Amino acid sequence: MRHKIAVLLCGVSAMLLVNCYGQNNSKTQPDQKNTVYSRTDSSPVKVSDKEWEKILSPEVYKVARLKGTERPFTSEYEHSKEVGTFYCAVCGNPLFRSNAKYESGCGWPSFFEPISKKSILEAADNSLGMRRVEVMCGRCKSHLGHVFEDGPPPTGLRYCINGVVLDFEKAQAANKKYNSKK
């Protein structure tokens, strides 16, 4: 019952927060290259919001830098069963493995644990008259979503993440790249 109430509240919150554009698979502006994006560099990224606005697509910028929320049930990753790794679409930081993803029914991709404690940051979020915990990228501090305590075992957590700020690499593609470098 508690999970159903949490999912219902999540959906109601989504309707209050929906102010984002429609889904767009392009993560950067067509005329800009994101030079800080790296799936191997773990050094902190310090870029001004003004610069991010030039680099990122409007959809990604609105969620990642302005703490917006994408429309529920619009993410290509919400029901994905592919095996691989989810990365921050802003900087390339590894965030979640697909084996930590599960179907929560809340309208966004959900995970029960991040790849590591360093891959994300958490902060109190008391906006919109609610008490929540915001989840940010541990490398570039972009807003990803929120974490709730109504998830499945083993952690009991639900990382409710905006799909527009995620990139995904299938495990098979990653293996192919790795083996070609040997």
C-alpha cells in the first residue's frame, strides 16, 4: 500500500512539475560539441550554466541545470530491458548499471542503487512544499531526479531518474570496443 501511495504521489508531483519540452534524443545543441563529455575521466567538471546552455539541448539543459522534470512515461529508457550502463548525458559519468534497474510504475527509469557512492550526490530538496532527496551527477552536479525509500530489496531505495539526462551503452557494444583495443 505504501508503494502505491508513493507512486501516486510521484505521478501527482510529475503533473505539477511538467514544464519540460517533449522528448528529444539529441543531448547537445546541433552547433556545439560537448568537450567535457567523457566516460573515462572522473575529474570534477566546472562549467558555467551559461556555457552549458550553449552546449546542451534545451530539454537536457532544462532538467540538468534548471532542475526541471521530463514528462512522465516519455523516456526511451523507462521500459528498456537492455543490458549495459547508464551514463550522465551531460558529462559521461557512469551512474547506474542495468541490473539495478527495475519497473517501479512511476513514469521514469528507476534504479535501486548507483554504480558507486561517488557516481552521485544527494541533497535535501524542500521545493514545491515536499521533502525529497535530490540526486545529482557526482562529476558535473547536474540534476538527475530524486531518491525515495520505497524501492525493492536489497536497498529499499528508488532512484527516480529523468531519462533525458541519461545516456546508455549496451554491454555488447562496450565489450566490442574493449576487445578491439587489445
